[in-house]
Amino acid sequence: MELIALRRRRRIAEKGRDLLEEKRDALIMELFNFIGEVAPLRTKVLETLKKAYSTYTEAEMLMGVTKLRELSETVPDRFEIDVGSRSIIGVQIPSFQLLEKPPPGRLPPYGFLETTSKLDESTLSLVEALRNVVKLAEIEATLRRLSEAVITVRRRVNSLDYIMIPRIVNTIRFIEMHLEERSREDFFRLKRMKARA
């Protein structure tokens, strides 16, 4: 009975290992898909930030630091980040979305009087950079979660491959050898009894 249960456990462990290997491979494919998005997005973030800072510097030279500081104090906070989650192959992945309190539009949140077009360009570039930074943060958090999941699944596969399944196989082998020994002893005993009779 124990031998049958052990053989069943070995089959279940091997099926579990195969499923975990498939999950690991699928997670690795997803990981590489997201890795491909990171470098172009980082480049885009850097380019938009460079543009924003250069136009902001020009606006600062044209308008003055004090005027820009006054404008920045009058502008209300208009961005929020909505944090959610979604599942990829059983792994919870964060989902970030940038929300603008007033509906997004092309008009800057300050008056046109006493401002320059460079400030407008800088504001638009910063908003675009902020959107890209939020997207980049989502992708990098996803990469972190997926890589942790790949490591966990790989450990489980290795545990099954190198610890659980070999233990079960060794126990099965031990029981089979013990049963064969007992069978030989019984056969030898029967032969002796026939020889006496």
C-alpha cells in the first residue's frame, strides 16, 4: 500500500515540476517582454526632462526667478497617481496611472499674461516626462515582481528535482528491494518445505 502511495506521490511531484517549469518559462518570456520596453522609455524620459529643463532655464532667464516662484505657488496640485494591480500568470503586478485633476488639456494651469512661451513648452515637457516616469516606474516594479517570481519558481523546481523526487525514488527503491528480498525468502522457504514433504 505504501509503495502505491509513493508511486502516486512521485507522479504528482513530476507533474507539479513540469507545470512549474512551464510557469517559469512563461514568466521569463514576460520578463523579457518588459525588459525590451525599459531602455527606450528611459531614453524618452531623459530627452523630455532635458527639453523641459532647458526651456525652463530659458523661461527663468526671461521672466526671473521670483516671478516663476510666485507662479508655482499659485498653481494647485493637479496630479494624482492611481495605484492598482493586475495578475500575470498568477503574479500580482502593480499598475500605475497618472491622473490629472482637471481633465487634461493643452492649456497650462496659469494665465498667459506676464509669462513666456518657453514656460509653456517647459510645462508641457514636464507633464510628458511625468507620464513617462510613471510608466517607467510601473515597468520597473513589474520587472522586480516578475524576477522575484522567477526565482521563487526556480527554487521550487530545484527543490522538486533535487530533493523531493529523489527522496521518493530512493524510498520506492528501498521498499521494492525489501519486497524482493522478502519474496526470495518466501520462495526459498517454500522450496525447503516442499523438499521436506
